[in-house]
Amino acid sequence: MDVRFINPFINGIRHVFSTMLDTEVLIGKPRLKDGGEPSADISAIIGFSGDAAGSVALCFPTRTALAAAGKFAGVEMTRDHPDLGDALGELANMIAGQAKAKIDGFDISISLPRVVAGKELKMLDAHNTPVLVLPCDSALGRFTTEVTMTLGTRRSGKTRAAAAVSA
């Protein structure tokens, strides 16, 4: 894995959860996603464009999503709470912003967050773009962060996956 692109997300997750939720996050061994596995019940997704394109998604089981959003907002959350999407979206926005600031030498823009909810959602990613899964454990519960990024043609003349496995 190219740590120039992965470490900023790891550090962003740790920083945001530590400062905004007063919760430490242990991040397990990164792995490439198996295309058939479900991602989550609730996901907060931020897209990237510019010199690198892709997305970061915080993928939560319902219980962890409610605990994280509730701690962030300072209120008890339910799936129907009107601030659930805003709270989770803002957490994803802060993590993406932290990562973007640490990826040197690339002009990258981030989109507004989108939060989707369902039961065992599957992210339908581009077939040839690897998705890096960062397993995360915290006192609020387990979740994963999924990162996919390709370097754009503006920088190198070729598109290549930033999270490709090296031999």
C-alpha cells in the first residue's frame, strides 16, 4: 500500500475521534475489500476530485453509528433522529479534511458528505479500483473506513490506483 495516501486517513480517523468524541480508535491491519462483502448499515461518504479521485466512507453498524453521532451531537440518537445524517456526515467531512491537508503535492477537492442507511449496504465500486478497508475498534463500537483513490491524468498523464498492492 502507498502510505502517502493511507496514513493521512489513519491519522485523520484517530485525530477526529480523539478530539471530537473523546474516544481512541485502534486501527487494525488494512486489507483490500472483497467485492461481495457488505459495508455497513449506515455509511457517511465523501468524494475526492482533482489530482486524485475517489472516496472515503465511514461504514457503521447501526449501534456504532448511533453511539458516535450521539456523542458528537451531545444527544441520544435513533435512526429517525433528524440530526443523525448531519452528525455522521460532519465526522466524515472532518476526517477527509484532515487527510486532504496531509496529502502533499496534490490539488484535491472534497465533496459534501452523503449519508446512506439500509441493512447491510454494499458499496458498488469500480471493478478495477481497489478499495482499502481500515478496520476500526473504539469504545463506541466497531466500524470500518473504506478508502479508494486513483491518481488523475492531470498529474501523470496516466490514471493509476493509489492504494494498489505492491509485490
